[in-house]
Amino acid sequence: MEKRNIFVVGGSSGIGLEIVRILSQKGHNVFVGSRKNDQLKGLEGVNHLKLDVTAESLRFDGLPNALDGMVYCPGTIQLRPFQRLSIDDFMADLNVNYLGAVKSIQGVITRLKKSKSVSSVVLFSTVAVNTGMPFHASISGAKGAVEGLTRSLAAEFAPRIRFNAIAPSLTDTPLAQSLLSSDEKRKASADRHPLKRIGSAREIAGVAVHLLSEDSAWITGQVFSVDGGMSSVKTFK
């Protein structure tokens, strides 16, 4: 298997960290852009770049001249009634989920073009974009922008770079712990899914790694629902 250079933004926690672990196990060269690197120690072939996606401008010193793939993982969970959301709340979600992705892609697009093969970019949306959910106005708006970006860039950079997105439902990660802080909350969340459980970071990461690989070479411009059936299945009893 040929080693590939993969840049994972937000790869120090949750789904991003699981992506880094899988890529490391497969022997790839992984470059992680994040504010912290505590969880990356001991992972072979993993390099850390200090990066804050909310900064006005981003620096990507330390990345190789050519990248074969990139994943943008930073996200937010800010669920409130619409009338309690301020414009600052909307901007905070937009900055992390959408504008951070825009700045990161713009910063490495030249490197992605220099890959010897077709490079791949994976972004993250949410089940709440295509499935209306109360209290999700801010995050679903920001992630809806991510889906539009995915399809637009897939068209603009074909056939040189592939762009796809993953739309998970609630996943067992540190970001979601406030929503899974008790057995009652966990059971209620699990019961809302046709598969009657919460997804794991490893399961979502596996889909991302597949989209980075050449096994998905004929896939671009897609948004994949990895949500326990929530967006497409209704069970009747």
C-alpha cells in the first residue's frame, strides 16, 4: 500500500482522532491541525501543527508540498430555541463549521492539486440538515452551507480533487457529552434511531477513511447519511 499524505483538521479529539488513529495504523503520513495534541502521543507517522480555525488567517507551515487528502472535523453543538439564539451564536457556528472549512481548503488547495493521484477532501454535515429538528436552527444552517460547499467544490475541481461530506446523527464523542450525560439521555437518544443505539466515533471515522482512499475513486459531490437510519427509515410497531 502506498503511503499517502493526509491532513486532518481537528484530529485531536472525537471522530477526528479516530480518523487519525486508523490512518496511522494503515501506515499513512498524517498531519493534524488542532489547538492541542495531548491525544496524539505515540501515534506513528503523525505530525502536529498548532491551528485555531477561528483565527482570521491560518498558517499551514509544516505541511508537505503535496497532499493526497484532507478532512475537516471541527464542529459545534449549540441547541437552543430559535428566539434565544443571538446573531453572535449564529456567527460562532458559521465560523467553526463553515468558514473554518473554507479557510482550511483555500490554504491547502495548491497542495491537494499536486497529489500524484486524484486527491480527496471529506467534510462533515449533520443529520439535522435534511431532517428538520427543533432547536437546530443555527447548526443546521451552518452545516447546510457545508453541504452546498461540498457540491460546489466537487464540480469546480473535478476531476483533480474529489469532495464529499458525511452527515452523522448524534455520536458518542466528547463534543456530545452534554447530550449523553445520563443513562436516561442515552436511552432516549438511542430510541430515536431505527437501529436503537448511538453511533460510535470509530464507525463514522471508517466512512471518512474510505472516502479518502482510492476504493472510493468514483465518488464525488455526495453527502453520506451515517445516522442509524434516522434520516430515511421509519419503523412502525
